[in-house]
Amino acid sequence: MRKRFKRILIKPLALWYRKDLVALATLFETDKHGFHNYMPVYHNHFSHYRKQKINLLEIGVGGFEDPEKGGHSLRMWKVYFRKANIYAIDIVDKSSIQEKRIKIFKGSQADPDFLKQTINSIGSIDLVIDDGSHLNEHVIKSFKILFPLLNSGGIYVIEDTQTAYWSSLGGGHPSDHALQTSMNYFKYLIDGLNYKEFKWDYEPTYMDKNIDSIHFYHNLIFIYKK
């Protein structure tokens, strides 16, 4: 009851600040701002989508094992993208916090069949945000599956890439190029942006031919699809 009352109070403020992602992140208490400083970067990349009818998929809902908690950033995106459908996946059943224009699927971001079924259910995806397990293996696997399913001109975002340096989550020292961390993987893709200039025999990969640009920030990566 208290949560519902709080949301009712927030709604007029959220509509007033709907153009301001920093203010919205503060209102909806998402750690994308404050604990992190992602919102100015998100605004730079996402603002032109704000009034468009798009589908956004976020990996990870928040609230850990509690099925009643989480969804802070989903509600923020719903206000910011006024015509968008907001989708999410989580390993925990979070269906109880769904609302109009927010739908949540239960499953693992490392399960190829689940991810493909989710996209089939949605129809198409314009924006993907990986704020899930942050396990390096999961980050890479999800990207390999979902990026080819992303609409042309779409954007794929990976948050919290600091885990690429944390052994507990499959990371390690950046000089260990044999270790397939998320940062090593995406740094490797940079060369593919220039594959047409290679002076040796080379068969371009799907990523080479379909990635338009890669933008690196503190603990944050944006990948644009051609």
C-alpha cells in the first residue's frame, strides 16, 4: 500500500521532469545515477528516441531474490520514453511488479532459447540494456545472441563493465588477452570497424559488418548497429 501511494505521489513530478534523466533516476531511485553516473551518457545516446514508438529490453530488474522488489529503472524508462514498450528479463519471477507498458519475462540471460523466444514474443527490439548478472561469460553470450536480433540502427548497452577486472565474476588483469573478459571481447571488436582497410585475406564476421560504432565510458559501453 505504501509503495502504491508513493508511486501516485511521484507521478506528477515524473511527468514534469520527463525530459531530465538525472531527475527521473533520482525520483525512481535507480542506482544508474548516484551510485553510478550513467544518466548524462544515456541522455546523449537515447534522447532522440524519447518520443518514438520503440521497444526497449533491459536485462535485470533489480531487487535480487525478492519478487516484489525492483523495477526502478523500468519505471524511469517508461516515463522518459513516453511511447515505448518496456520489457525486461530476470532470473527471478518479477511479474508482480508489471504495469501498463512494462512486461517482465522470467529466465536466464545465458539461455539462448529463452532469449530468442523472448524476442519472438516482443516482435522486435530497438534498445537493449544489459544490467543483469554482470558475469563476463553471461555478458558476452547475451550480446552474441541479442545483437543480431536488434533492429537496424538500434543500440546495445552494457553496464558495470568493472566486473571485467573482478576474478569473482570471471574477470582478470587486462593484459591477459587469453582471458575472455567482457572488456577484452569488446576491445577486440574495435578492429572490425576497419576491416575494409585490412591488407591481408580476411573474412569479415557478422559483428564486423553490422557494428557501426562502439563507445566506451567509465563502466559503460554503447554499441550501435548499422
